[in-house]
Amino acid sequence: MLSQKVTTNLSNASWIRAMFEQGEELRKIHGKDKVYDFTLGNPDPEPPKEVKEALKNIVLESNQGMHGYMSNAGYEYVRQKIADKISNETGLSLSSEHILMTCGAAGGLNVVLKSILNPGEEVLILAPFFAEYNFYVENHGGKTIVVPPMKDSFDPDLDVLKSKITERTKAIIINSPNNPSGHIYSKETLTKLFDILREKEEQFNSTIFVLSDEPYVKLVYDNVELPSILKLYKNSFAINSFSKSLSLPGERIGYIAVNPQIQDINLVISCLAFCNRTLGYVNAPALFQKVIGATLDSTVDVNIYKERRDTLYNKLISLGFSCLKPEGAFYLFPKSPIEDDVAFIKSAVKYNLLLVPGKGFGAPGYFRMAYCVGIDTIKNSFSAFESLAKDYNLNK
């Protein structure tokens, strides 16, 4: 009766949501402060005061039609502000025409994929990857091709990547800082990767697009360099969201920035606006476009997340867990003490610890922790982690 594809996907749906829902049941039994939920990447810091002030002022405006439709691409003045900011940061020359306001980064990714994919074309994704990428690509008739990371590193295995590119390859999605690992791909790594793409474009007489998924670009630690993908590769899109940088995940506001050097740029821009409309988004939320226009230079206090990262990372390392220190975003991605990461996270539940298996991110043998929770939750979880580490004879 219902879509077979959707009902099949339901059984493969996100482990993140499944563990979060289990946490809801545990909270009813044990109380909120006795459950240590590291499942959802749902920022808990409040938005910056500038955002709240802008929202209040805009709501009180009496401009007639302020809640009406606008161009499918969004308010021109907001797009121009974003274009100016990107131009200043990258040295590229963007105008409002190169910006499309979207319903978050997820909406932006779907708009780009709808615009570029023909049935059966392939999209490379770099493991570990955001769990929904498979569904986004499948939404528009594409097929995901997973590129594994190097052993003991979250950098992509470029030899494998090169071997997986075919005449059907249409795009690659890059997420840096990465969810779930917090890893940032270096300029050297990206340069080598893009050289491979250009070589394959020439070999197959094709265009391979780069979709840079960038919701965490403002959450970078320890002065690590974050290369601009728009600067490094011409056939590229930067898809951004204010969900993390301004703690606004529920408002669904983001944008697509089109590289001004991209092939067939006028057609690309027209396709994006068309797909934004016909996918049912119509346009990004009017109110929060205006808020973004007034607060573009604001961001949450990154030091809040840095303190949490350091506190949690140092504790896990002291207990004998193996984990690469994240350079950005707000996730830890330690190795599971046993090969079966699903069995491991299930065993953690007896201590009211809610984690997410790496299997769902294309990286079995790991588990993800989102440290966008209060510092008290992190510290209160230590005794549970101590018990869990003891169960697996860590730190012996």
C-alpha cells in the first residue's frame, strides 16, 4: 500500500533517532539528570543575544507584506550580505546571484542533488559520513559510492577514491569539519583529492561537482586551518546552515553558495531556484532570512564547546578509550573496545549512557558522542564511563 522504498528505508533509518527515543523512555524511569544522552547533534547553548534582539526588532516591524513570498532564491539584500562575506573570506567575486537561501543545509543539499543528478548517476561520500546522505542521494535517483578512510586516520583513502570514479560519477559530498569525527581535511589532502577529480573529468569528458556541506565551519578549535573548498575547486557548491553556528537548528535556515567559476553558471542558478520551489521548499523562512541579514557576523561562543571537548576527551583517554582529538564540530568518535559497535552501545545503556554506533556513519567499530550537552551532564557521566571501561578491561 505504501512506498516499498520508504518502508524499506525505515528499517535502515537513523540509529541516532533510535537511541534518542530510547533515552526518552529511560528519562521517564530514572529522571533526566540520571540519563547521559550523547546521541543528537542538537546545540544546547542559547543563540547569541544579537539574534534574539534582531528577532524581537524584526517581529515588531510594521512593514506590510513582511511575511509574504519573495524570490525563490530569497531576499536579495540578505543574499548580497552573504556574498560579500564569502568574497572577503575567499578572494572570489560573488554577488547575490550566486547565493540561494534554503531550508537549512539539508534542504540545500537536496536542492543541489535534484539539480545535478540523472537517474543512476553516482555520488561519492567519504566515510565516516552523516547518516542521511544515502537517503538524500537516493531521493533524486542517484547512487552513493562510499570511500573508506585511511587506517588510523579519518582522511579519505585517495587510491580507493580514484578507483571508484567512473563515467557515472556526478559529484562528491565533503563535510569538513566532519560529522561524526570532528576531523578537518587539510589543504594538502583536499588539493590531492581535487587533482584526482580534475584528472577524471578530463578522462571521462565529464563534470564532477563538489558539494561542500559546511554547517560546522564556525566551530573550529586550536587555530586549525580550515581550507575554503570554493577557492580550491571551481565546480563547487558551499552549502551552509546557521543551525550550529547560531544554535538555530529548529528554524531551518541556510544557503547555497555557487562558485562563480562553475561551468554553465546561469543554468545552474536557474535550476537551483526552480528545484527550491518544486521540491516544496518554495523559499527559505522569511523571518529568519531577515534575522540572518542582521546577525551575519555573530556566532555562538566556541569556547563552550572546546571546554566540553577537552573535558570529555581527556576523561575517555584516561580510561583507556582510543580516540582522535576532534578539530571541529561537536562530536567525539572513539573506537569501540570490541569489533561489534552495536553490541557495545547496547551494553552502555545499562549505565544510562546513550551513544550512537559507528555503523550508521559508514564506520563500524567506532561510536559517536555529541558533546553539545551541558558540562554537568558530561561530568556526571564519568562514573558510568568508568564502569563501562571496567567491563571491557580498558586501561590495564
